[in-house]
Amino acid sequence: RHMKVVRVARATLFIWSIEMAKLTLKPDATFRHTVKIPVPGAEPADVKFEFKARGRKAMKEFTEKHKDGWTADTVLDCVQGWDLEEAFDRQNVEILLDSYPMAVFAVVNGYVEEVFNAREGN
């Protein structure tokens, strides 16, 4: 966003402009998206993930590959990093999924929804 200040006879107008994303035929290899991880007895925690971008064909392959259930392998197949203090690796993904049982559903659903229903303004 950019702000332009315009002074007009004793009044100051603030005009905000929002730059639209430019569409390219070869999108970035990754994208960031915040997922709400359910925390028992508390409000969900926001965790920003760096997801691997996939096109329609690759998403079909991804969903077919993981149709029998979502595990740490599923998370590792769609996530490339996160904003947690701990390193993003198999061991820490398994700790996350063990500590927060609904995390695997939140992460994978967040990924699939963001790919197929990308929000306006991303």
C-alpha cells in the first residue's frame, strides 16, 4: 500500500492506493499463508507457513498421494518452512502433530484452501 498526502484548503486528505499483484504464467515456487492451529483449552495459534506452490495437475497428484490419510509426510510434502523458533524438519513436524492433534488437518486444509480458493488481495 502506498499513501499519498494531498493538502486542499485547510484539509488534509489521505489517499491510499493498493498495488494489485501482477499475474505471471510461472508463479513463485512458494507462498506464505497463516494457519490457525487449534490449541486445546485456548484460542488457536497463528502460525505462518511457507507452502510449496502447485498447479492443478500437481495438486491432483498431491491429493491422490495422500488420499489414505494425512501424516507428517503430508505436511512435509506441502510445507517448506514456518515461523516457529524451532527448525522446520521431520522431527519438529512430528512433535507439532503429536502435541496438537488437529494441527495436521489445519495445515493441510489451509494449504488446499489457499491453493484452490486464493483470497482476493493475496
